[in-house]
Amino acid sequence: MNDKFKVRLSWAFYDWANSAWSAIIITFIFSRYFVDVLSPNPDQGTLFWTWTIGLSSLLAAILSPIVGSISDQSQKSKIWLVFTTLIYALIALSLWFAEPNLINLFIIIILIFIGNLSYEISQIFYNGQLKLITNKKNFAKIKPNSEKKNEEKKVFFLKDNSPLIKISNKTTNHPPLVSTILTLKLLFSNSICIFSLLHLCISKGLG
């Protein structure tokens, strides 16, 4: 176990940064942009989005025991964490090009599918790191606190007067503005995410 402050700080940064995928891409902003702007019509967009997220989550659930077993046997969960995180981080950055008539809709669907699958699988390795940075007595302290912070951040972005909600309400009229804000947000979040992963890599005691 490595309970140094810098290791816990890296874990906390990663915990905060990786929620950008679930909060901005899957739940609040890009999903609305996909349905209202990228899709031929909202009904088809909702259908495509629901099936893409549902099937990727189902596949992740099926693969989870297999991936977890491979991780435990190889003792290389850190490498798997880096690999899966980089996949969905790079896919998130690639969504800059997701504009009407610029990239085929089904390519975007495939990217979202792969990205969400990678995100869900990365959570297996990420949660597995918890036992390496603290003892069982502190599990209930660290994990709920980090989840609380993530929920507080999401609630902030959901307020009626929050910048992201104002932007979300204008997606159909101002897609370039949404694209710019998304990119800045994702660049910031993914830079922290990648920084935290590198910190985890050089931290001794993590498998």
C-alpha cells in the first residue's frame, strides 16, 4: 500500500477529471447536441443515442469479469487504466470535429460506443487502485467523498443559470459555440486526467 499524500492527490485528480466523460459527453451537453444538431431529427437522434449508450454499457458489464480477472492475474491494472483512459480521452477530443455534414453520423456513433465502453472498463481498474492507496478502514471515507464532489460539480452545471445549461439551450442555434466550449472543457479535464495517470504511473507501490 502506498498512502503518500501525492498518490492520494493523483487518485483524487483522476477521480475528478474522468467524470467529464459521463457528465458532459454522456449526460448533459453532447447528448443534447447529438440529438438536436447532429441527427436528422430528434426522434432518430434519441433512438441512436439510447441504443449506443445502452449496448456499450451492456457489453462493458459482460466484459467486466473477464477484464477484472485478466487485471488480477497480470498485476498490471495500472497499465490497463492508462490504456483505457487514453482511448476515451482521445475520443472526447476528437468530438471537436463532430459538426453537421463534416463527419458521418455513424462514425460519431462508433466513437461514442468505443469511448463509453473504454470509460466503463476503466472504472474497474480505477476502483481497483483504491485498495493500493489506503486501507479498508478508510475506503468509506475516500470513495464517498470523491463521489460527493463529483455530484456537487454536476449539480452546479445543472443549475438554470450555469454557463453550460445556457449553452445547451442554444445548441440548435449556435453549434460552433458549443463545439468551442466543449473543446476547452475537455482539453482542461483530459489534461488533468492524463497528468494524474502519469503521476499514478511514477508512484511506487501501485500495480
